[in-house]
Amino acid sequence: MRRSILNELTQFLESSPSCFHAIYNIKNILSKEQFIQLHENKKWQLRRGGRYFVTRNDSSIIAFAVPEQDMSGMRIIASHSDSPAFKVKENPELETDDRYIRLNVERYGGMLCAPWLDRPLSVAGRVIAKDRQGGLRSHLVNIDRDLLLIPNLAIHMNRDANNGYKYNAQKDMLPLYGSLTAKGTFMKMIADAASADESAILGHDLFLYNRQKASIWGASKEFISCGRLDDLQCAFASLKGFLAGEKTAHLAVYCVLDSEEVGSTTKQGAASTFLYDTLTRIHNSLGYTREDYLIHLADSFMISADNAHAVHPNHTDKADPSNRPYLNGGIVLKFNANQKYCTDGISAAMFRDLCNTADVPVQTFVNRSDMAGGSTLGNISNTQVALNTVDIGLPQLAMHSPYETAGVEDTDYLIRATEAFYC
Ligand code: ZN
């Protein structure tokens, strides 16, 4: 894989400790490429050949490029910005034994708990503060140092620890923040990071994140590990493909949506009207009718890009006997008879055809028939904007760990496929 792309990917992952940071970074990349920011609360006046983006909740983004000529349908890619993590609760400080200050947190999404223990963590997200003019302003916050840790219980105090352990999120997963001298300082630290007075902070969405940097490792440096590969690896690769693609024949649409890890049913998630509203407004502003929109939709294709499970080297029996994706083996086409993944014969054929054109290898994933798998945003988005859609992802291990592992080659495959897609 091109070394520069790998560097860009690790930089993107490390500088995106929360969904708000991911969207902020994507906005910056798009702005540098002359994309113009639109606002949902202002009138849109679009022109042919124009490039735009719009955000919702600062945690979802849709960018699009309008072709100069009359469009022949739309080409849409969607991935997600959020990752499972622990969210800081209101009134977070917990005084313990007059000796410790812990933070009270709750689970966001379905994470693996064990790998959150015994490693340096910190906090990132956003705070909403009252500004001097009396308005409310959102500030990104990242305490960029080792700040917290969730210590394991010693083996001597739980001899059964290695025989399987049921984690209690309220008891086992609270991070240690400091000794008693830390009492009353947490929100002050957050306020300082936002350059705001503590009393001015009226709301927050703060998450724990793993401090360990990305690593390229293995005998031939063939693996990459980092937090949030699911799904920022797809968000990054499809952004690179979106920027590189010609975008002359179709309306090219790039989406990164929040809330996938909690079912997508928020105002900014895939189940919301965000994509529908955006596509409708694009059509209205360009002078198209609803009839035109429906005709375009029937001629459109969507790639729902969310990482996939590679065969695990220690658990090869967990994979389907005849559909076995591996790291560095190419893009994974995901199938599920019950349509948790919306790939069908038609969309599989369209995607395989695209990858053949781009000379990109494709692998297939299907759950073992005796195991229920995950789901993703493709079929959820289809309930708002219904079109031919394929579910794909990049192969990875340890999904929903705070330190996931993927192959170094696969990002480039998705960049090449999506570049060819946005023709
Ligand atoms: Zn995902």
C-alpha cells in the first residue's frame, strides 16, 4: 500500500478520538478541496459543477458534487462516524473511600469490555457553553494526555478471572481519575480545554478513548492496529475515493453518519431524514421536480461501507465454511438472507462488476448459519431513501475492541473501488 496513504489514515484515526472530531477532520479535508459548507437552517442555492457539504449535529456529514451535465442518477457511499465507547455521565465524579476519584460512565454501543482495562485512557467529545453574547456554542474537547485508567482486579482477588468473566458496567468499568485532591476538578479541566468558564458549560457529550497510538506491525508490517478502524477506515477510504473520482455523470454523494452503534435511530443517524432531506433539497435547488428525483433514485446505487469480520487466526471455526475473508484479501461483500445486510443478487453483481473494472479483489462474508451476526446502516437508510444498495466492508479482527486490527493493503482497495464508483 502507498506509504503516504497509510500515514494519512493513521493520522486521521489518531486525530479522531470521537465522532465529533472525525466529522471536524472530514470538514477540514473537504474545505481544503474547495467544498462549500451549507447549513440546514439557511436557503440552498446550488449550481451545476458545485461541490458542497452539510452536517447535522456535528456528528454526521453529507458531501456531494453536482455534475455539470444533467445527472444520470446518484452514486452514494455511506459509512459511520461513531464507535463503541464509554460515555461520561452527568455529575461524573465519584468519591471512593475518601481516597479515590472515579468517573461515572455508561456504555455507548456494544463494546468488548476486557481490552478497555489496564491501559491509559482519556476523554474527548464536545461541550456546549454559553458565550459572552449569550448564545450557546459547541466546542470540541480532547484532553490530549494519559488521564484515566480502568484497573483490573488482581488474579489473587478473583481466582476465576481466566475462566470467563461477566463485566458489570456499573461496577467493573469505571475509570480511576485521581486521588482525593482531584475532587471537583474534572469539569474544570474540560472547561479549560474548551477555553470556557466551568459555569458556562451547560451540556456535554464526552467519551473515553484509548490513548494507544496506531501501530503498523507484523513480520512484513502487514497489519495495522488502532482504535475506531470500525468504521473510520471506511470513512477515510471512501473520502479519498470520493475526492479522486471524476464525478461527472452522476450526483456523487459521500455520507458519514452517526449513531450506527446504537441502532441509527437518532435525528442524525441513517434512520433519520438527513439523507432524504439533503437529496430532496439538492433536487429542489437545481430545479428538478419530485418526479425527476424518483427517476434519479431508480437509476442510483448505494454502497454501505462498514467493516467486516476477517477469519480469526485462533478461532477459524467461527467463520462460515465457504466464505472466509482474510486481512489484506480485498473488500468484503457482506450477505445475509434475512437482509441485515442489504446485498442481493443484483447489488452483488453491480459491486463485483465495479471491482473488476477497478482491478480490486473481492471476498465474501456470510455468518455461520448457527450464529446471528451484526447489522449495519444500509438497510436502515433504505427505509428513508430506497435504492439498490450493497453492504461491504474492510476485513478486520477484534471488532468493537478499543484497539482493532486490519490489513495495510485493504484501505487502498476501497479507495480504488470508490474512485471508480464516483465516475
Ligand atoms: Zn461498524
